[in-house]
Amino acid sequence: MPHRQPAPLALALCTTLLLACTLPARSATTPSAAALELLEKSVGFRTVEGEGQVPAYAAYLAQQLEAGGIPKADIHIERIGETATLVARYRGTGRKRPMIISDHMDVVAARAEDWERDPFTPVVENGYLYGRGADDNKFDVAMVVTTIRQLKSEGFTPDRDIILAFSGDEETSMKTTRVLAKQFPDAEFVLNGDGGGGRLASDNTPLVYDLQAGEKTYADFDITFTNPGGHSSRPSGVNAIAQLARAIDRIAAFHFPYMRNELTRASLEATGKRTPGPLGEAMLRFAATGDTAAAAVLAAHPDTVGQIGTTCVPTMLRGGHAHNALPQSATVSVNCRIFPGVSVESVRATLVDVVADPDATVTTLDDPTASDASPLRADIVAAVTKAVHARAPGLPIVPSMSAGATDSLHFRAAGIPSYGVSALFMRSEDSFAHGLNERVPLAAIDGALIQWRTLLTELAK
């Protein structure tokens, strides 16, 4: 697609905020304008696995931080294969142990022919910024870097070092995350911009703010059938693809036992009070009693299915080797998000039982990492509450568990408490992370900058 020339920034901001330019035009030097510009340029970097652009994006962010006053000697880019990490240290007095700000620079793949707009050409339109990574996770990257620059320009001196630790393959193998998690054994805690966040109702009314303190274990399994094969004109009673199809049907029809924990009960109870209709009622009943009928309602909704137990879903297929040959092998990849306290091996064993075919081989891929939830420290909760209430007074702050994996997983496994504190407030219907036409509401920028500024100054003083 041809590159779309951006509209003048003041006009774009007015359009995206749906104010019809009734407010005064903003200067391009305001923090909000700077954050939007940084986010747009960030989306333009094709930081997909295999493209080799993460180091280039890291270099751009490093340039922004250096221009904002972070000494070059305190900014480090480490190449790890075709990707990289970025570490920048905002030095404080040293009276307190360092804190880490975690975000990731990579994004999932996006095919331009499937999108309405080119995924790596940022487009401001109808109140949103469109582009791959606009939500996951470059919004908070841009907000954090803008906030650090602003605090540095004002001469703010923290009582602890603020360490930006940006990974480069969170969406894939998390090798860079493992490296980062081992580099700062003296860190007191992590604030992760890729977890938590504000939930809005369809009318943009704030519902709750999720403070992510735990997450599920991410695990992939391959289920494979192998046969001798042969000529397709001589079909036999055994066919690897047919066996695999039956196995997939069984997996699709199976659900793991419904489960609750302290984080999910608190989240569902708080959200249920503010969610009208059957869904809100089901949240309250399941939080209170674990009612299976209520759980079935939650299992049918994409926003809650990940909160009520382990889930496994087929994600990739491969099989056969020729149109005119019986398949010698067929494999399905199954992605599981495992509820805290449930072992990876027990999930593998359950898949074996569900498939119920002695010819199936079920293999655990890589080395899944599990970690316990982080303690709800009073200082973290108080600072997050103050930061969120600075933009949304009185909004409930709810401890939550993430259904998806984030970099916090590896920091927690290394013994460093980690908290998801994204400054992005969104409606469920606006969330297209990992999907087509990913976008973020630009009306969220002002509040996000207020939140990050308040949070950092509270916890770094």
C-alpha cells in the first residue's frame, strides 16, 4: 500500500478525540504530541520474528532516551541472534534498590493483504491509531519513554535507579527475557507495561483497573500420528490425517475443570458488580461459589474464558507429503494456558487421555516456565491506586491474573516480584492485539502519561 501522509498533528489529535477541533490545537512539543509521534514511529518498525528490525527499533529508542538526557553510557543494546534487548538506567540516589520497567519491542506477524490498512504504516483515523503493535506493546513503550524524557528534563532525581529493560522476543521464545531476568538480581520489583490495564464499558465508562499480579503458564504440545504410508489408490483402515482429525475433535470438545484463586475471585467479583446482565451475574456467582452453570456462561465469553481454568486449543496443522500418497505423519500443535498450581506434565497426561489413541505421541515443546503470583505489596497497590485515580477517580483497583504470557513470568521465576500496570484503557470491542487491524484509542494518551508519571514518581521517591 502507498504510504499515507499523516495529517497535521493538531488536527489529527482533534479528530481522534472526536472534538471537532473545539479544543485549542496542541503544540507538537507537548508530552501528548511527543508520545503520539513516538508511537507512530514505533509502529513503523517491522519488529516481527525473522525480520531483524528489533535492533533498529532499539537503536531508535536509545536515541530518544539519550536526547532526553539519559547518558549514552547508561544505555545498552545487546544483540541476541537476530533480535536484541535494550537496557537504559535512569540513575537515582541509591537510597533504595532499583526498580525495573519491563516492556517488549517485538510484535506478532501481520500480512498486509489481510489488513484494511498496511499493518506497519501507522494511520490515525476515526479516533484510533492503527498498526501492528499499536496496542501490544508499543503503546506503553512510547508512554514510558516519553515519561522518562519528561522527568529527566524537569530534573527529577529518584531515590532508586529506574531501569528500562525492554525485551525483543516476548511474542516467541522469550530468550531475551530470560537474559534480562538474570541481569538485575538486586532489583526490588518490576513494573510491566504489558500486563493489567483499564477496562472500559461499551460507552467508554471505566469499569475496573486490573493490577496483574500473576499469570498462567504458557505451554505448547505437539500431537503426532505416524503411519507407513503408501499409494493413495490403496487406502487402508489406518490414516494419520484421519486419526488426527478425530483427536482434534476430542480436544475441541473437552474442557478442563473450572478453577478459581484469590486473584480471579477478586477480579470477577469487582467486574461482575459493574457488568450488567447475565455475564455480570455469572461473574458474581462463580466468584462466590464456583457454580458450574455460571462457569459455562463465562467459558462462552472471550474476556472471561481464560480466567476460569486451564485452556488448550489447536493452533497449527501439518501433515502428508504428496497429493497421491497416504500420509506418513500428521501433527497438530496445541497451545495451552495452564492455571497456576497445575503442572505442565499433568496437562500433557490429560491430553493423552483425551486423545485416547495409543498411536498418538504427545510431546511437550521447549521448556515451559511456571511462576507463582507476586505478593500484593502495600506500596505497589497504593502507588497504582494513586496513579490510576489521578486519571479515573474512584475506579476500583482489582488484583488480576493474566490468561496470556508476559515477560513478568521470567522475572517472577527469578524471584523478582512483577506487576502488570499498563496505562492503556480500552473497550473489549477495541482489542485486536495479535489480530487484524490492531488499534488503540488516542484519547487514552493523556491519561496514560498522567498514570505513568504518577506511578514512577511515587515508587521512585
